[in-house]
Amino acid sequence: MKFARCILCVVAIFLCGSAGAQAPAPKRSPDVPYVPTPQPVVEAMLKLGEVKQGDVLFDLGSGDGRIPITAAKLYGVRGTGIDINPERIADAERNAKEQGVTDKVRFLNQDLFEADIKDATVVTLYLLPSINMKLRPKLWRDLKPGTRIVSHSFDMGQWEPEKRIEVDGRYLYLWRVPAQPPNLSDGK
């Protein structure tokens, strides 16, 4: 009987994981390195995106979660962070708990190219030019017209931004999803 209880304990520890367990490996390699956005830039991105109460924010490549967390704290909005790296998701969940916004934010370990983002009214990005270009058709297809998109540092090729501002030496871009995707010669 003691042996059976011991086996059950070992199985329970295995299934639940131990305190020192490693996060699962990413589904595939991340497309971009993790580089945190400085807090003043985060706040400027939210301001540029005209974030307001009632918005639903999605941060694609959310890293440690600072953009959805800040949006929840400053504007009371609901936010979702999408990141392919489970370590970043764990960081983001820990940060949300520390900031007291777990009721407003969630973090999903998903591929940003496959994630369901249709409920977004604001999307934030800090990716790379090539990833923005690859993502552009998904944004046009999945998001409602008028959805605001804010990118830190990188544009979207020939899709001209509505606004471009500079904050602490970094460029931020704003677009609104059009009713019909523009016919651009850069092929995407």
C-alpha cells in the first residue's frame, strides 16, 4: 500500500511539474529576438493608438507583457499578449500578477500568424520589417475596418502610415485597417 501511494505521488509530481521545471520549448523558433520596449515608448504607443476604455488590445510578440499590462493600468482596457516563447509568457503572467491586472490581461503561447485576433480594436507590434510585411495580409483579412495598428520602429512597406512620430529616438507608426486592402506594388 505504501508503495502504491509512493507511485501515485511520483505520478502527481510528474503531471503537475516541479518548482524547478523548465518551460516547454517553443512550437518553433521566434521570428524576432526579445527586446523590451522602453516604458516611455510603450505609453507613447498607446497614446498614438488612441487607446481608450472599451478597447480590446492585442500585442503580437508581447514579450514580458508590458504593453497589455500598461494599457490595463492606464486605460482599463482588456488586453491579450501573443508570444511563441513560453518563457516570455511566464514572465508576462508574473508581471501581470505583480501589477494586479490579471483580471484584464491574458497571455497566450501562440504563433502570431495563427492567433485569433479578430476581436482587437488596437494591435501593437514590435517585430521586424520582414515580419510586419508577412503579417500585413493577416491584419487586413482578420481585423475590422478602423482597427488601429501601432508599430514600434518598423513600417509596413508601401502601406503608408496615418501618423509617424518620434519618441526618444524611436519611430512609432499608426495605421487604421481600411475597408478594402490597398493595392500595393510591394507584393503583399
